[in-house]
Amino acid sequence: MNPEIISVKEFIAILNETLTFAYPLVVVEGEVSGFKVNQGKWVFFDLKDDEATLGCFLPLYQLKVPLEDGMKVRVSGTPKLTKWGKFSFTARRVELAGEGELRRAFEILKTKLAGEGLFAPQRKRPLPPFPAVIGLVTSAQSAAYQDFTKILAARWGGVTVKVADVQVQGVPAPDQIVLALDYFNQLPVPIDVVVLIRGGGSLEDLQAFNTESVARAVAASRTPIVVGVGHEVDTSLADLAADVRAATPTDAARLVVPDRSEVLRSITHHQLSIESCLKRRIAALQQRLERHVNLAEKFLAWPRERVERLVGVLERDFSYCRTNLLRQAAQVGQLAKRLQVRQRSHWQHTAGQLDALTRVLGGFDPSANLRRGYAIVRRDERVVRSVRQVPAGSGVVIQLADGSLESKVQKTAPGSLRGQKSEA
């Protein structure tokens, strides 16, 4: 019987079908060697032990843990023969093998994220003092959930707790935690605080909280977040990225809500302090008011006494002045009588003198002289007292007792009135 002749391509396809059927999923443990990332998309490395080497390949997005040469890992995948005739192991998942490797990967990722500032203290936000709504990310079947809700009710009560039930261990855990955090941050009505908790376990059990995806999701939370993972000595990358790190899930409950009894004691203390302060203040104000009232009474009493003294003085002065005024009025009356007598005698004497003066002044009256035949000559409304004031040809006005004459001087002749004539 002659064997069937097939092509190389067909032979490789038959082998790959056989491998896939015989080994649909294989987990191989070994040490990483020749690790590299090609074109930012593909991861290549060798998995080796003391006697053999196996080439591995997987897409970069499927790599969930930091890798470097020398690390011991477990690779889950499928064996495959490439079209170039080389045997390859197509990985689906890479897990760190052993606590030492987990710690090594932890330090690598911690250094990377710290360099990006994800753990910086200035990024930390304070928690609300009295939260009304809490988003809780944990396994609803875990002891951590029971402890948290018990302490929460005992300390405060009346808080609404929205629970996102997720796996906190195993391969699906990181993706579920990230989705839960994103859900709480996308709620149309924001909650007050997010809490991510898990009970104790080995470093491998807590690996989900040391993944890059979970650490970044915690750091990116819009709502203040508290992380309490493991025991007090356990510190995960999620703890470092959180706003507040709780040592345990129970401690997370203590940090998120206050103690009702402590708040009541604080309120009572402040109430007593305020009452005491108000009493001291009221007492001080009363003393100050009494002091001002006493001073006011003294000031009011002093003017009253002084006014009474002034009234007495004024009454005495008024009586004295009244007596003096009456006496002076009598003297004035007597003086007035004497003045009337003198005034009457004085007016009689003055009347006689006035008659004599009238007669004398009558002699100086120009109209009287005019009636006796005298005249007043004026030139330009000025009285002419000399012929030198009137040149020949000047016009003059001659005032007589019963009227006036306008004349023109033809000739002047200076000289005495006696024997002199003038032509006008």
C-alpha cells in the first residue's frame, strides 16, 4: 500500500489539528529568557528549564503582569507548528510562579507607577465626614463583606450601601474590579465614597490588587476611594493608589463613617462649651451694663445737684436785682421830673435865641436884598462877582426880585460902584 502524498502546508495543518485536539490547553512552567516586544503589539520570549527551551508568543494586550528575563512564570496556551516549520507555543495567559516572582513583579510595577505620580500624596483627597451613599466593591459572599457591613451599622447606621459583587481572586478578578469601579464612577447621581476590600491571603491570592489595570482604575476614580486589602502588613498597589489606605476591611468601615457615640459626645461637649461660654459672656455683659448704669446715675445726679444750686443762686440774684431795679426806677422817676423842669426852662431860653437868630438871618436872605433893588448876575449859571469874569460880548442872566433878564455885555469898566456906569 502506497502512503498518501500531501503538501507541506497540509502536513503542518494536520499536525496543528492533532496538537489542538490532543492538547487544547497546556500550562507550562519555566524561566523567562529573551523577552521582547515587537512593534508595540506582540510579545516574544523563551520559556526554559535546565534541559530545554520553548519559544512563546502572545499579543501584548493579553499580558497582565510585568515580565523580565529570569522570572519564573506559568504560561497557559496551545502548542503550534508555524508555517516555517518551527515549533511555537501560543500563550493565552502568563502568571507569575512563586512568591519571589510575585514580589519582583510587584516592585517593577510599583516603580513604574510611582514614576508616573500615581502614588503622589498631593493626589490624595479627603473623605466626606458623613457619607450617605457608599459604593462597595467586594465579594458579597466573603467574610470581608460581613465584617464591613456589621461595623458600618454599629458605628453609624442609616447609610445606603450599593454593592458590586465581584471576584477578588483568580484570573477574572482584575477585569471585574475595574468594571465595578467604572460603574460607580459613571452613576448619574454620584455617590459619596467607593470602598474596595478583600480579606487576607497569600501574595498570590492578592495578586488581582497588584495588577496594573486595577491600580490605574483606583487612581483614576472620580469619587474618593478607600482600599482595604488583606491584613495590616499587606500593602497592594491598589492601596498605594487609593485616596485612603485601610489596614483591613474592618478598618475601612471605621475610616469611612464616624462613631455615633463619639459624635454624640463631641456634640455634647461642644454644647456644654458653648453654654459655658455664653454664660460667661452674659455675666460679663451684665457687669458691664451695671457699671454703665451706675456711671449714668452718677452723671445724672451731678447735674441735678448743680442745677439746684444754680437755681438757688439765681433766685437770690433775682431778688437782689429786683430790689435794685425798683430803687433805681424811683431814682429815675425823680430824675425825669428834674429833667422836665430843666427842659422846659431850656426850651424857653432856646426859643428866645431862635427868634433873635431868625431876625439876624433874615438880613442875609438874598430875596430880601433883591426886594430892596439889588440884582444877582450869573454867567454860565455861575454868580458873577467881578467885571473881570465877564468879557465884552458875553451873555449874562440878571436875576431880580420878580424875575430875570438875559443880556449881552457890550463893554466893561472896572472900578468902584460909586460914580461908575456900565453899559449892558
